[in-house]
Amino acid sequence: MKNSNFIILLSVYALVQVLNVSNAEPYEYMQFVLQYPPGVCYDQSKGHCISPLPTKFHVHGIWPSNFSNTLVRCVHALRNNPFHKAQITPLQTDLGNSWPSVLTQKNNMQFWEHEYREHGACAVESGVPPFTQRSYFEKGHQLWNQYDILAVLRQSGIKPGTATSYTMTQLVTAIQKKIGSNNTPLIMCRRTALGYTLKEVIICLDHQATNVISCALNNIRKTDCRDPSGKVYYVA
């Protein structure tokens, strides 16, 4: 009888392990998403965004993604890897500079928790090798230091202004000088009173967020800057 119970326990344990593995949400690449606060907040109602508003590009998130189904949802991964505030408390100063919440509805810690719950838990669960919660956020800060998009655009003469616009080609070409001519970034916009206004720049990276890949690969994700002339407003 004891042997039978032991075998049953072993079987249950094995089943749990199988279920845990099957619940992992694998991903193939990462989207490093940099948001541009003046574009995110342009035309928004008073009190929607923080003041003073940052003028540099800042991290929105690092999003595990797949070629076939762009964003990976981390429902199962989060069960095994819940958010622990204490793990990133030592990083608050760095992340406050690189990864701040620009919307008043969430403070920084709430924003970081949201990004971890939506995206980071998948990197912890399914990364090869896996990230830790802390290393996930450290990676975001490191990438922010590596890709200063405001400076990259400025080096090509692209500067924000009150009603300044550039073509998609100009923006993409300028960023390719940093990430490589074979790697296409993704430009994302908001529709405002001006027209399509630059909101985000996305750099696509490999599974470990180490090497740049082209966002044009397999039509990973499409831009939502749909002005027929290709015009994008880069507001100050």
C-alpha cells in the first residue's frame, strides 16, 4: 500500500512538472520599446501626464514576442514568477531615469509592476538562459544607455519642434546608422491634431535582448504611422 501511494505521489509530481512546462510561454525575439513623452502626451488633457515632462526617449518595456503571434501574454508565467517589489527597490534611482512612468495614473513602481506582469514574467519563465526579475529590469536600463534615440536622431539633423515633421524614411535611416543598415526599426505614432505624431521607436532584438534583428523580418509588426506622404511629426 505504501508503495502504491508513493507511486501515485510520483505520478502527480511528474504531471505537475509537465503542466508547468506546458504553461511556459515561449518567445522568439524581444521588442525593445522606447516611448517619446512629448509625442505620447501631445494633445492629452491636462493632468494626464506628469509635469515636468521628460524630453528624452525612455523605456516603455522589453516585450517577449513571436513571429507568428506578436506579443506573448504572461498569464501562466506570472503564476510561477510573481512580481516582488523588493527585487527592484535597489534599482529605483536608475529606473527612475531610464524607465519612468509618464502618465499620472501610475507611479513608477506601479508602471514597472505592470510591465513585468504583462511582459517580464515571460522572460523570467522562458528565457534561455532565463532572466531574473532584477536582470530583466537591469537589461532595460542597459539598453536605454546603449540606444539614446534623441541623440541618434540629432546626429542626422532630426530635431523636435513645435510643428516639425520628417518622413518615415528619414527617421528609419537615421536610426539604422546606430543599429545597422540591415536592421529596420519600427516607428509608432499617435493620431493628433497635427497628424501622425511620433510616439515610440521599437528596436527588435534576439531572444536574450543582446543582438539587434530587423523588425521587418517576417513582417514582425507593422507601423501605425499611416500618413500617405510618410510624414511624421516630431514634436518638442
